[in-house]
Amino acid sequence: PKSRNFRNKQIRSLPTNKILIVGWYGTETLGDKAILYSIINELKKVGLCNHQIVIASIETYITEFTLKEFEPVSNCLVVSLSKAEQMAKSGQFTQVIFGGGPIMSNIGYLCNIASIFKLVNKSGGQTIIWGCGLGPIRNLKRDLLNKIAINQILKTANVCVFRDKRSLEIAKERVGDSILEKSNVALDPAF
């Protein structure tokens, strides 16, 4: 209950603009589906309509199929990560939510998500990490760009709701104590 109140206080609903949900969508596992469903339900509780919610997907057809399982709860717009980046560049999002899943150094697409966070933040929008785990973060040379992207996501996030205490500790190790002021730990949204 405490974490739900924290989220509801932190999430703003602006009726004329769109909210983007990013994460590991397009490769959905049952947990990813549960996270996405939970986030969409919470957004609807604060008064958002389907046409205001956009989901960035690695493989759009998989996410579109997932959303059909949620009907009538959701028929949100699904776009590719590159399309979401273009939309963010043109200032179409008032919020971006990194919804669930791990933020870890060996996952692709983190640079795209970091770019979207930076663009939304620069245009005055709100950036949220919602229910993510953080780590492991490897020290391999091939992971350098993803480690930079992780730091950028953490630094540009206005609100962080991590799914466990260890993730918050890793975030603090990555970007310092300032992360504590904007962070909370809550139950994984998949539950």
C-alpha cells in the first residue's frame, strides 16, 4: 500500500499529451506481460485513456498480440524503439516510464532508452523507472556503452521505484547518494 501511494503521488496525468512505456516489450515473458498490465492499470487509475499510452517494443507484433490479451483494458499504440525516439525528439511525450524488467549491462537497446529518457527530460517531461531491477553490471569492454546508458537513465530519472533493495544499492554505487532522494523500493509490478 505504501508503494502504491508513492507511485500515485509521483505520476502526473496530463490529458493532451502521451506517455511512453519502454522496457523489454516485444520479447514478452509472462512476467513482462504482468508488469505491462500493472502499469497500464495504474495509468488508467489516474485518468489516462488508451490513446494517450504508447508502448515502445523491440518486436511490435508480439506486443500488439499481448495487448489483445488485455482487452478491453488496453488497445494502446505500439511503436518500434526507433519510432519512439523520433516521437520523443518531436516532444510528443510528457512522461516516459521504464517499466519493469532488468536494467543490466548485457541487455541491448539501453542506448535507445537512455536517448529517449534524455529527450523527454530535455523537453520538460517526467522520466520514471517503475519496478525495475538493476544489475548485474559487468566490467567487460563490450558493455561500456550500455554502462554509460545505465548511468544516463539513472541520472535523468525523476522518480525511481526499484523492485528490490539491492537495485537501489547498485544505483547508489553507480550515480551517488542523490539517487536516494528520488527513489523508493516497492514490490515488483509483475506480482
